[in-house]
Amino acid sequence: MSHYILTVTSPTARGIVAAISGYLANSGCNITDSMQFDDTVTGRFFMRVSFNSEEGADLQSLQKGFKPVAAPFHMDWAIHEDGTKMKVLLMVSRFGHCLNDLLYRWKIGALPIDIVGVVSNHFDYQKVIVNHDIPFHHIKVTKENKPQAEARLMEVVEQSGAELIVLARYMQVLSDAVCKKMSGRIINIHHSFLPSFKGANPYKQAFERGVKLIGATAHYVTEDLDEGPIIEQDVARITHAQSAEDYVSIGRDVESQVLARAVHAHIHHRTFMNGNKTIVFPPSPGSYASERMG
């Protein structure tokens, strides 16, 4: 029995749910999980449906049959075969905690993705990546060669078939052109001290100001630096007794967990762009345990 995921975004309208459920029923499919949200502010409707094809309908026939259902509602939709691993390209600079966390989750199966390569502007993690039998691409970035470096990056994306780029503490700013081309397909992670503590050593700045909460934000990358639609956030409480080094250690843990949860949500088609915000549906039954691992 084949299992699929249908995602739908459309203008709000009466009859959408009935049209979708009716089509699936008439196609010999059984809905196993369904989530929806009608945003009255933006006038947009969002839905994610998991279903089994009990009569053996394949992906192509389901997609073909759904087109006339979607057209009257002006749906932006997709049907994904569940279990197909998304091709992901990781990018890192010199802070490796998020990279190592993602690699561990991938290795034990908690993050079911196909890592098609790792790009870095340094050689620090080349050996780690090669030892995992993952292609490593060193792309040096300077002010003078940035256009050439980004052209090389896009070559890697095209050649590897990457569907998602994850900036696992990659410390170079991507150009507006790359952000637009890969809109909704680049996830970044950063500490949540912005905009209060910018620049170098934000954790030291936070320590000196006696901050009591350390947080992290994972978001889609846009042309506005660190201001893209937020996918996932979390915080950890700290006290006056902890050192600046503790701040850094705790911050790394939070960043790693938040990024992993954001990637998990994206690869399971639970995230939807909604203007400057996102709609993020909760994990489906059976996936929550793997998402919280670590």
C-alpha cells in the first residue's frame, strides 16, 4: 500500500476540504492524518493530508487526477510519496555543532534525509565529511570572488539535485539573487539575541548584560538578513552563576535542536510560507519521538 502526502495552499473558499476529501475517496484512498488552517488575516488556506492508496494508484495518476480539482480553487499544491528522502545540501563555516548534530541524527535515522554534499568556505570539517562518505566542496569566499563563489555554489546545487540548503552556521551572507532563486528552500539558524547583541561574541555581550534566557531561531532565508519567516524557536533559562563559556555551550545546544526540528518539519512537508510568517503543522503520529531525539 502506497502512502502519500498532499499539501495545499489557496485563497480561502468554501468547499475546499470537501473537494479534496471527495477526490481522495473516489480515487480509492484513505485519509490517515489531516491538518488545516484558515488564516483570516491573509485570506489564505493551508492544508496537509496524509493518505494511503488502497487501490494502488501511483503518484502520476494521483497528480493528473487532482489537477481539475485544484484549478477552480487556484490551489498551489503538491503530492509527495511518503518515505522519499529529500536531497539536502549542508553549508558550514567554522562552528561545527549544528553540522555534527545533523550528521548524527541522519546517521541514526532520526532525520530521514539524503545528504548530497557539504559546502564550506574552510577546510575544518573536510575529514569529518569525507569519513561519512559525503561529497565535500570547498568554496572560498572573499569580497573579490563572491559572484564566482556563488556561481560555483549554484553549480553544486544543480549537479547534486539539492532540494533544500541548510546553513548549519554558515557565516557568509548569500546574495539577493540566490535568496530569490532558492526562496523557501534555504533554512538558517542563529541565536535569538538579535537585534540587541550584534556582531562578534554575542554570547559574551549577553553575559555582560546578565541575560537570563538564551534562545535560537531557525528561519527561511530571504533578502532581509536574519529576518526571514520563522520556522522554529526555543529558549533555555540560565542564572547569574553561569559563566560566559556556559552561555556559549548552552547556546550551541539550543541552536542544534532548533535547527534539527526546523529541518524535520520542512522535509515532512509541514511548513508553509504565509507572507512574512510560516504555518507549521505539528508532527504526524509516529514522527514526534524522532524529532525530539538528542
